[in-house]
Amino acid sequence: MSRRKDPEGNYVVAMDLETYELLNQSINRLGLDVEFMGNIVVVRDRSWSRINKLVNIARELGINVNDD
């Protein structure tokens, strides 16, 4: 997880498909943008707060979150 933005001004989180399946309901509830790139799912949003909520949900589920 990083607080850096992409060129369009979005915060970005990348995950594998298995992790996406575990977080799918939370991603939808938070209204985050999703892009599929093969076996990788990229989640974007302009709000750091919503991205941080997703990361905290992942941690609560025991998902390993890597900071860069």
C-alpha cells in the first residue's frame, strides 16, 4: 500500500483474483473502480479514505497487505 497517486490522480491498490473475490463485496460497497489485468485486479479511487478502509478490511480478514 502506498499513498502515491497514479497520473490521473487516483490512489491504486493491486491484488490477485483470489484476494479480489474475498474483498469483492467491500469494493462494491465502497464504490471503488475496478480494472482486470489478467490475474491481477487494480482498484482505484480518488479518495484515500475509501482506499484505506479497503486495506483495513483486508487486514481484518487476515490478508497480507504489503506496503511499498
